[in-house]
Amino acid sequence: MKDKLHVLHVDTGADMRGGQRQVLLLMQALRKAGHECALLARRNAPLWQAAAETGFETHAANLINIWRYSIRSHLVHVHDAHAHTLASIASRSRFVASRRVAFAVGRSPLSQWKYARARRYLAVSHFVAEQLIQGGIPNEWIDVIYDAIEPTDSSDEWNPLHPAVGLASSDPQKGQDLVVEAARMAGLKLVLSDALSEDFRRASMFVYITRSEGLGSAALLAMSMGVPVIASRVGGLPEVIEDGVSGVLVENDSAEIASAMKRIVQDPGQARALIENAKARVAVRFTPNHLLAATLASYRRALVH
């Protein structure tokens, strides 16, 4: 692999969600390590604006620009399904594809053609890697690369009187209905948040209930900020949380969730142990340095083979 890489990143997301935050974090880590990055994104989307404000070359994500700018790059890195489609059609350099979603690859001839075009897959968890394998992607094409969390100021000192926090979401795959019912059963105040990094500063716990999850970057954020996490035992979440050690895993059942919530506030010793163990786990496995090293290793494989 060349000492200095130029990587063209492509992300077509309209919002600044976990995937887009990871794109920006990765680009910053690559730049800090001496590599060059450019971004194709949805015009004026939050990621476009954040990347431009941070000094990255940024253009609209479309077929013409992938054709135009890919030839200038050693490698193209696509970060969502639509970007993958665009690169399959128009990229003039090798490309790799991040895969964050917890559902299987389609089996149609068009889908199979598209998935054969990428040089490598960067799966966000072993669970997601298994979905790729079940969809016909060879295991040797896949690297598991976990999300990273930047060092974040901790929340206020943990207090069981602070409200529980859940994720505000209209997505039916997210279990907001179960979280609301569990909080009612437990008799605890609940804040449904769309500004997690702010609301985690005064939270007794984060209740992350979902019916589908590639990894769980919101859970990682809570863990890094010193907030005990209760999460669904689905998808990649068991790779983030050691049940009973760095968080609590539950089935998607409101009574079981309520019971776990009551244990958190009734046993401060357990809550503080979960907090300390979670912070240590994040520091060992989910840092920008880990993300950078694993991604560069995947790039190396894509460029060599």
C-alpha cells in the first residue's frame, strides 16, 4: 500500500446519524495519520456541512462526480446502500463498502451483481458479517471493524433520581413503545431524546430497545459518558455489551425491561460497577485508533488483492 493514500468517501444520508458521524470521525483520523480524504455527500446535508466546515473537499454525491473524482483516488469508500449502487456503476477506482445494517443481502441478479463489485466489505459487527456471508459474500472479502467513540466529557455524577433516557424514534424497528411501557411499569420518569449527548449528562440509565441493530453506536456513546445501559439482546449489541458486566441485555419484553430498570436505580453499587466496566470496555475496543488501524488494514487488502 502506498505510504500516503487519497480516499474518496461517499455517503448519501440525509441526516447526521451514527453512520454519518463515523464517516466524519474516520476522515479526521485518516487526515491526522497523513492521508488525504474527499467526500461526496448529499448537498447541504449535515455531513456535507460538517465535512466542509472541517476543511474537507466536498462535492455532491452523484454518478458524474463519482466518475470524475474516483480516478484521482487510490480507493473509494462507500458508506451506505445508495452510495454502493453509485460506485458500482461509475467508480473508476477500486472501492470498499461499509455495511452497518442488520438484514441480509438481496438475492436478485441486480443485487448480486452490485455486491460482487466491491473489493472488500467493512462490517460493523460479526453479526452483520454473518448476514453478508448468508447473502453469498465470501468470508475472505469481509473485515469486521467496530465503530469508534471520541473521548467525551462524562455525564454529571450518576444519580438514580435522574430520568431514564430512551431514543426518540418513529422507526418501527426501534422499540420506543416497549420503552414507554416499561418506564410506566417501573414507575420511572422517562425522557425520549433526539439529543443524546446532551440528555446523557443527567440520566440514570439509557434504555436502548430495538428490533434490529447492526452494532449500537448510541449504546457506545452512553457507555463512554458514564450512563448505565439496558439494551436489547439482538444483532450486534451483545458484541458491545457484556451482560451484567458493562451493561444489561434484555429480551424485547416490557416486563423484563421494567425489572432491569428498577434494579439499576435500586442498586447504586451495581450501577456504578456497570459504569466503570463500560468505560473500560470502550477504551479497550472502540477508540478512533482502533478504527483507523483496522480500516487501513482493510484498505491494504483491497489494494493488494
